[in-house]
Amino acid sequence: MLKRVITFQDFLSGSPAEDYLFQEEAYDRQIERASAMLQKADYVLIGAGAGLSTAAGAQYGGRFFEENFGEFQEKYGRGPYMQDMYSAGFYPYPDEESFWGYWSKQALLAGIDADHTPLHRTLLEMLQGKKIFVLSTNADKQFEKAGLSEEKIFCTQGDYFHIQCVKGCHPKTYDGVELFRQMDRERKDCKIPSELVPKCPVCGGAMNMNLRVDRHFVEDEAWHAAEERFGEFLSEMLADKTSNVVLLELGVGFNTPTIIRFPFEKLAKEHENISLIRLNLKEAIVPESLGDRAVGINADIKKSIEDMRKV
Ligand SMILES: [Zn+2]
């Protein structure tokens, strides 16, 4: 029997071995290149991750957490959980009253009442006249708040505004905003009154935030409609091989790199009219094989965007 030989090149799946080696280019030159790419662009697909919200001013930990969640730190101890709004979400709350006592507050502070849109506005102004679409893993709806039509946004991981059955027993989500406000008013000792605990209208079980934390995440009608619009944008963007396309990746790390980061690299590798701009505080490295078509800027995203605007 003939043995098929698998080579190192096969193993690398078509990526050259030198990709992702350390790249050195002066910051000013990178800003110039990125700015020129954007100016020429007909289509800009924005990929937004947690680093964008942070750069825009969102706060989750440190003094902000102590000031807003001091009561929770006292009750549950600081431990590994009561450090910031990300970790505290995973605390094993003893009952639903405590669970919603915490989550109603996070939903309000991190999403519903959060307003860190000036950077998002700057960005949208900068891209005026281009065909744009936003693919985002953020749950804070800052692009909507900055005035971009919902039609141009696909938030794949849910948001702080909706709740769902904890088991995802039916494909629907429910507006939680008013409920969260009421919970916030009536919270005592970090807990909400039992009568405010939401129950699934179908199975009668517990409810959860509509955030992709496990395989029970509900992709409802609005989610699928956004997915479809994203598909339409991609189809149009990829149909015209003569157009200039820029993938503008903002603050996407390695929490869910499969949603924006890896597909962006794949698109840029497969299409010569596509460029990639990766802005990230620490993880901006780009595949070297993309050559002049990619620029990765390791810096504060807010500063990079403002500097690109000045060019
Ligand atoms: Zn249910």
C-alpha cells in the first residue's frame, strides 16, 4: 500500500513558517500606511472586540469595581471572582435572587447605561462615504448608541439588554431593561426580591442573560436577521474584485479569535484586494506573508485612531 506522506508544509495549512515573526516598523509609518489604506477603501468591514470598548473608556475592574460593587465584595469576599465585572459574572451565586442581584447591576453599568461612544463616533465620522459593516463580539451596543444603524451591525455574542431561558428551550429572547431597573431599585443585601426573579414562559425554568456563555445561548430572530445582513454585505464586498476592501480589526484578542481574528486573516490571504488593519494594545502582530497589505499597530487604539485621522 502506498503511504501518503504528510509534509511540514501540509501541516502548516498553507501558511509560511515565517508568519507571525516579530515585525518592526515605526509607529508613524504604520499610522501613515493604515490611514492610506482607509482613504482608498470602498468597503470597510470593522471587527470589534473587547479592547475597543476598553480603549473607548469602558471600565470593569479596579476602583470602578470597588466603588460600584463594594457591597458584593464584602458579602462574597474578594477571592478570584469579585475583582471585576467579567470575573464576578462567574461567581457561583447561591440562588437566583443573588444571581440577578448581581447581573442586573452589571447589565446596567456595562451595557444599558454605559456611554463611551465618542471614540465610536470619531471612527464612524472617519469612515463616512465608505460602505461599512460592523461585526462585533461586544455586548454593550456602543455602535448603535453612536448612531450607526442596527442594519449595519452583527453582534454575535448577545448583549446586556436581553434575557433568555437558561436552557435555551425556545429560540426567543426578552427585553430585560425595565426588569433590570426595577431589580436595581429593589436590591437589598445584594439580592432582589423573589417576585422579581424571571421564569421561562415556556418551560418554567430559570432565565439567564442572553450572552454566549455556553452552548445554550439563544440565537433569536433578530440574531439570524443580522447574520443574514452580514452575509449580504460579505457577498457584495467579495463580488467586486476591483474594489478596495479594508478589514479594520479593533481590540480583538484571543478569547474568541475564531469569530473575527482568524477569519479576517483568512479573507486577506485569499483576496489580493483586501487589506488588514489590526489595532490592539498588545496583540497586533499580523501575518508577514500579507506584506504591504497588512499593518498591525501595538498601541492604545484611541490614540491610533486619532492619529490616523490627522494624517
Ligand atoms: Zn425554557
